[in-house]
Amino acid sequence: MNFKTDRSKVSGLGSAKSGASHWFGERLKSVALIPLTIIFILVMAPLIGKDHNVVIESFQNPFTSISIILFFLITFKHLEEGLQVVIEDYVHSKGKLLFLIIFNKLFCWTFGLTAVFAILKITFAG
Amino acid sequence: MSERVKGNRPLSPHLTIYRPQMSSISSILVRISGVSLSFGFVLIVWWLLAASTNIKYFESANSILSSWFGIVVLIGSVWALCYHSLGGIRHLIWDMGYGFDLKTADRMGWAVIIGSFVLTFVIICYSGALS
């Protein structure tokens, strides 16, 4: 005989059980991106169209390099999560959905890490 | 979803059957600006990679970004970034449980739209592109 109540029988039988922390992580990244985006604009906006040595020079400041690396890491993770939500909302065929979600992860990680690689190379080898 | 209920029912987010409103348009623009920003970031990452590779590669990337095509894309991306950031802040305010009444929601919508253009202009001035 089962003495469990109806409530305790279904307790913990939700979906992935990590929805709330996933949701919170998305918001946390958004909040982190507010100051990082301001720094990104302040650093990058004047650099477009400038000479090579000006660009290299500006990344010799560790605050600049680290902030921009952080910006790109969080931005591309945020982009990946955001694009995945868009894909899940509008793509309804299972095969296409899986392909696009995997392609999206590949795209975001590749460009995010390329950005980090480029900044580190400019900082160390510039 | 089982075969029986698949039918022809409209699927969320009901874009085709919902009358457009200030709040829905300003909200979908957050999504559209976010998706289009991926293109702008690809360009910026390519430009950074060129800068890290060598001066010759950098100069060709730099000339493409400062051509009229590059400038149009960059200004569009700056606007998208401003709009996405301001609209995102509005969504964070909603996530905290504030600003749901129509008047506040509409006001925040206009603030995001007008603010995004003002911020874009400020950033263009700051970048020195006009001087």
C-alpha cells in the first residue's frame, strides 16, 4: 500500500527541473551586459576607421582588454540563448529545429571564441 | 504534440491573428534588433581578427567598415544595439513585476523608441564620424 499523498507522488516530476535557474541565468547575463555594453561602445566606437597602431595601442590597457573579452563572452552566450528561443518559437519541424539549434551553438561559440582569440592576440602580440 | 490536436490551430506567438499594438510592436522589435545584431557582431569580430592578424589584412577590413556600406551597417547595428538594450531594460522591469499598466507600458515603449534614436545620434557624435 502506498501511503504517499497525491501531492508528494508528483513532486519533482516536472520537465527539466532547471527552468527557473536557466531563466534567471538569462536575466543575469542581460543585466551584466548593461555596463559591459556601455564600455564596449566607449572603447570601440572611436576605433572604427582609425589606424592599425591606434587600435593595437588601445588594447594594451588591461581594463579595456578584459572588459571587451567579458563583453564578447557574455554577448555571444546571450545571443546563443536568444537565438535559440527565436528558433524554438518559429520552427516547428523537429529535424529543422535540431539542426538550427546545433548550428546556432556552433555559430555563436565560433564567433565568440574568435573575438576572444583576436583580442588576446592583439593584447599580447601587439 | 499528438497528431490529433496538430490540426490548423494558430501557434504561439499568434503573430498573424493578433492586432498590432504599441506594446507588441515595441516588444517584437527587441527580438528583431537582437537577431540582426548577430550580423553586426560578425563584422566587428572579423574586423578585430583582421587587426590581430596583420596590418595589410586590417587595412582592407577597415576600409570596408568605413565605406558607405560599412557605415550604413554599423549605424544600423548601433541603433539595433541601443534599441535592444533599452527594450531589454524594459523587459527586465517587467520581469521584476513593474510597469504592466497600459499607460506605463506605452510610455516605456515610446521612451525606448525615442531613446534609441537619441542614443544612436550621441554615439555617432562620440565616435567622431561626423568630424
